[in-house]
Amino acid sequence: MTLAYVPGDSLAHRLDPRTKLLVQVGFAAAAYAHATPRGLAALTLLAGGCLWAADGDVADLWTYRVAFPVLLFAPLVAGATLGSPWFRPARAATTALASYRVLLLLVVAAAYVRSTPVRDSRAAIQRTVPGRAGAFLGAGVALVFRFLPLLRRDLAAAREAVRARGGDRLPVRERIRLVAVAGTNRAFGRADRLGTALAARCFAWNPTLPRLALGPADYPALALGVGLLAVAASAAI
């Protein structure tokens, strides 16, 4: 499963992308300012609400499965020591809270990606950041959203090709090398074709972007984003 935009009529789908970006920024700031069990518990409810508002569920997080082992074992690695007492629970607990904070950020990001078309994301960034910098960031975000699923697909295809040729009997190191080399070659090939396509289509810094307008549902969400930023700022003072 690849996380991508899913058309729908949920609450998150009806929000302006700029509103959703503000909520994400506020959520991230609050998560870093209140990395305590009580604070993260409250943010857990909010993150679940964001995913629910986008008509998503836990299955949407499966696309982030590569990060799960890192988040799971990071507290164990952080708490381990080379000498007595061999394990420090305080350090492990601090890292566990940080790992859970990252997981919550992934949940909110999944809700955003599921409910926001790529063109709307580009329009939101390009109209928020003025000048050529905004155009550059907007185009970069659009290309990343479109390019990453293709790279994931190429790596999966390379892995299946290695397995079909009996590569599952090779050492793990050799299998990783074959998949990495094939994936890198395909990535460079796609990058070359992308550059040619952009030149052929006369890539413009000022394309015709979709119109964005705030609706009635945006104002409570904007208040939520501002409130989260205020909570984070109060913790930093």
C-alpha cells in the first residue's frame, strides 16, 4: 500500500490546504514542546481525530512500516550501556517518548497526504511563500509527492525480480546490493526522463494553479492550529 491522495468528501478534504499545513506545523510544535506522557496522550487523541477527519484508518500507516522497527528499537539502543548498570531506564523512557512523538507526526502527515491533492499542496506553498523561493518549494513538493511512489514501485519490482531469479538463496548483503543497484539505476533513469519531460513541456515558474479559498470549516481548524502554536510558545517561555 502506498499512501497517496484519495478523493473523498470528508471534513479534511473540504479544508483549505493552507489550513491543514498550519495545523500540521502547530501539531509538530506542540509535540516537541510537550514531550511528556500527559501531553502526548492529548496529542494522540488529536492525531486520531485528524486521521478520522480524512476518512483514514490505521491501515494508512502501513506505508511507513520501514520506520516502525527504528521507532521500536530506538529506546532499547538508547538505554543500553557497555558497563554497569547495562541499561538505563530513564534514557530509554526519554527516547520512547521521542519515538512515539514521531509516530504521531506520521499519523497527522498521513491524514494530510490522504486528503490533499498534489496541485493543492503546491498552490498552498507557492501562495504562502512569496517570490521565486515559493515557486521553487512548491514545485519541489509536487515532484517529491509524484516521484517517491514511483521509486518505491521500482524498488519493489527490483526485489521481486531478484526473488524470481532465485535471489532469495543469496546472502542478505548480496540481495540488498542487487536491489539497491537496480533501484538507483531506475531512479537516475526516471530523473533523466523527468528532466526531458519538463524541458519538452516548457516548465514554468508561474503555472496556472487551482484557486484556494477558506470555507466555514477552515476557521475552527485555523483556530486549532493557532492554539497549538500558542501552547508550544507558552512552553518555550
